[in-house]
Amino acid sequence: MSHTPPPWTWWTSNSWKRLKRDVGGITDNVLEPVVARDGHPDLVISPADMALIQMAPDLLELAEQYASECGECDGTGIYQVDDDEGEKGDPCVTCADIRAVIAKATA
């Protein structure tokens, strides 16, 4: 069981919010609202995508923990001393990628 690969994009037109994957003109549903045969609302989503969405808060917490434990910048995101990686005051390249993911998730 594997989740739908990224990129995922929210579609918000037509009064329904939908989460889709659109690559090269090929669109896959990740999360799609529907009206069931009995008239009640429901969602179409794979068990793997449900599990990934459910784990998102835990994954964000873990990312924040790892960023706070960065040994190159003492968890600040900014170099504290001059070294081979950068100069004091520069953004830390060691944890920049995980900080970018955190920023994207919390924007």
C-alpha cells in the first residue's frame, strides 16, 4: 500500500474542494467529495492517502524536532560561527530543506 505520489494540489472551483495530483496533463484524485447513492456526502480517498494525511501532524512535529536539533546552527537556522559550511549570520544549509518543508506546511 503506497500513497499517491506528489505533487498534490488543492482545486477549489465548482463549490467542491478537491485534492488532486496533476502531472503532464494526467490528473489523479487524491481526495474527492461525492454524494453517495443514499444522498449523503462522502469522500473518495485511498487508505494509504488517508493514513498519510492522518500522520501529517506527527510528521510536522518530527520535522520541527529535527530542525531544532541541527548541529550546524544549534537549531536556530542561522550559522552561529564561521565554518566550512557558511559565515556567522548566514542561513544554515544543513537544515534549510527541512525548514522549507516546515514553512510550507505552516504557511
